[in-house]
Amino acid sequence: MDIVQVAGVGAGALVAEMAKSTWESMRAGVARLFRRGGEESASQELRLIDAARQRLVDSSESERGSVADRLRNELMIQLAAFLQKHPDAAQELQDLVDQVKGANDGDGARTSVHHNNESMVVISAGDINASGGFHYRSPEQSR
């Protein structure tokens, strides 16, 4: 397994998750990974990750893309250095990336709708475009 490649993919996944509501679960996975180096090392590594996330979240919309690019590079270097010291953690990082990717692809997504009278629920895994809007008449109204 190429450590630099795994670090690059891991850095991309970290940056992608930083501004999402799923960040805490990603951070927990990275914390488990870093604990392979001991608690003190994990704490230092997580401080860097948290600072990177804060820079992304605090960036303006216009600069967010360039900040994300810089963070991907910084985090790739951080992860590659960690994986060089702990090569057995490469598979764990790859598994974490695969898990996040699967969640973002909608694998295992669940939707539950209750008490939804006289309205319509639209669920999509992507964009929905409707020129002229949606028109729906409930079966009871059609009679």
C-alpha cells in the first residue's frame, strides 16, 4: 500500500468532512488512528487537525477553495509523516476513507416520513430541477 497515496486520499476526505455535520464522527475515527502513536502524540496531531478545520470554517466563501487546497496539502504531509512512523495504520486510514465515502454516496441511507398528510416528499441523491414547479394532487383530491 502506497503511504503517500493513502495520505493524499485521507487528507482529501478530512477536508471534505470538515464543514459537514458528519465531522465529529470523522474526527473520532482520526483520533483512533492517531492513538496508535500514543495519547500525547494523538493529542498533538488532533490539535493540528482541529486548527486546520477552524481555518476552513472561518474562511470566507470566496477564499474557501484555496484554503481547502492548502489544507489538503498540509494534511497529506501530516498523515504521510504519521503513516511513515506507523505503516500498519495505512489500512485503518483507508478503511475510514471508504466508510466516509460510502456514507456520502448514500450507502445505507434511511428516510422515514410520518404524519405527512396532503403534502409530497421528494427524496433525491442529487439535484432536482423542475421548470414550472411540482404539481401534485393527492389521490383523495383526484376523485
